[in-house]
Amino acid sequence: NETALLGAAEIRDLADRAGIRPTKTLGQNFVIDPNTIRRIIATAEIGPGETVLEVGPGLGSLTLGILDVAERVVAVEIDPPLAAQLPDTVARYRPESANRLDVVLADALKVRELPVAPDAVVANLPYNVAVPVLLNLLDRFPSIRHGLVMVQDEVADRLAAQPGSKIYGVPSVKAAWYADVRKAGIIGTNVFWPAPKIRSGLVSFARRAEPLADVDRTTLFAAIDAAFAQRRKTLRAALAGWAGSSERSGKILEAAGIDPGLRGEKLGIEEFIRIAQAADIHPD
Ligand code: SAM
């Protein structure tokens, strides 16, 4: 039902009714352009039986679009007035879909339980916490098999970056642990109210069918953090704190078959996995 996607007038009206003024601290930039919603929905490739997790439904413009293609939507919103108005908004614009929506008032950085297991994520993420929210969801909810998120364009590039590129870093490697990640488009600033200063990017991901390796995730992520905390240092030096000494980091790298003189930005997720596995069999 295309007529019921929300435009600028409807979004402002909904905000007025709920007494909401968008706040920067919560990354509240609402999509006011139905074509952008259509594009997000088309790119997300949601199957008819799927339950979709939406983080930050805001005033509901994307929520209505997801309800049109999904079986069920679980919307996690941190801001109480926004969470409170969402069922009313859906009842008004999609009365037949109201019983297919669950609203959860929670912080997506911390949420541990959902009323139903989601198959996918579709979200216009709050930009200041986009990466940790995405990683938390992938970690916390193994039922999530794929997704499409909108983030700052630069963050989209980072998430999809490959080893050796300038912007390759912690988000790129950690996201690659969970999923195949690719950039799926660019969105201008004028489709939002209020308009952000920088453009946005779409990122799509597909979770790996099997984990890449049997490795302790905490050890793995600590090694990744250490390698990039001191980007300019060699791996042997950068991993010394993590390993306990530069002697041990040297040994671990040798056992992993990785040149200790390289920098972390050259390593893919597979190499970091070898490092974490070598650390396991080299206790001090
Ligand atoms: N989906 C809406 C849209 O596209 O118009 C709003 C997107 S807006 C960029 C981000 C939304 O995330 C806001 O509704 C904001 O209140 C919410 N939010 C911010 N931080 C959050 C958090 N930690 N957990 C859950 N929701 C959050």
C-alpha cells in the first residue's frame, strides 16, 4: 500500500502530536522521503515469512515499509515518547498490521532478549552508536541471518573495507568475523528531517553459514583491538600488551605464520583468527 508511506508533512504532524523534537544525542534524523523507504526495502530483500528487527523506529516511516513485506516486526527504541507513539502510528496507517508489531523500549547496545527471534535486521541506525549496535546484534542474536542498515557513509565504507585500504580497521575486521558485508548505496542528506551534515550509506550483510573457525571470540576481538590501537606500530609491538610481552607476541605471530614486522591493517579476519588460535596453544 504505497499511499501510506510517510512524507515530510505526516512526519512533522506525528512529531507535533507526540510532542517530539528530534534530538542530536540520540541521532534522531527521520526519513521523510517515501522513495528512500522503498529503496531500503527493495535492497533488504526480506522474505514474506521473516521476522525483522528494526533498531530505532523513530516516528515509524521505515517500520510501515517493513510491515508491508515482513511477517513480523520487532522494533527496539530507546526514547520513551517515540516508543509510545509507534503502536498508534501503525494502528493509524496500517490498522491490519498492528498485531504484527512488537515495540521494545530498550537500548540496542544492551538488549539481550526479544519477544521473538529475528531473521533479519532493517534499520536506519542512530549514527553515533551504529557500529557497536550492529556488532552487539550479530553477537547476541544468532537467528539474524541477514540485514540492511543505513549508517554514515564513511562508516558504511569502513564496515565494508578490505585489508590494505586506508579506512580498513576494527569495524571492518569484526564485522567480517560474523558476516559478508558490502556497501549497497549512498543516500543524500535531503531525505531526512532534520537534514544531517553528511551523507549516508547503505550496508547489507549476510551472516556466514558457519563460523569461520572454532576460536575464542573474546581473545580474537582483543587481538584485533590491540593491533589497531597502535596502527603505526608493527604487529609484534602492537600486540605486546595483549600477549603480555613482545617476546610472546613474536612467538605467537611466528606460530601463526605471520610476519611480525607487518602492520595490522594488512591482515584479514583469517590471519587474526590464526593469531588468536596460536595464542591459545602458546600459554606464556
Ligand atoms: N527509523 C527512523 C527513520 O528512519 O526515520 C528513525 C531513525 S533515527 C536515525 C535513529 C533512531 O534510533 C531514533 O529513533 C532514536 O531515538 C533511536 N535510538 C538512538 N539510540 C538508540 C539506542 N541505543 N537503542 C535503540 N534506539 C536508539
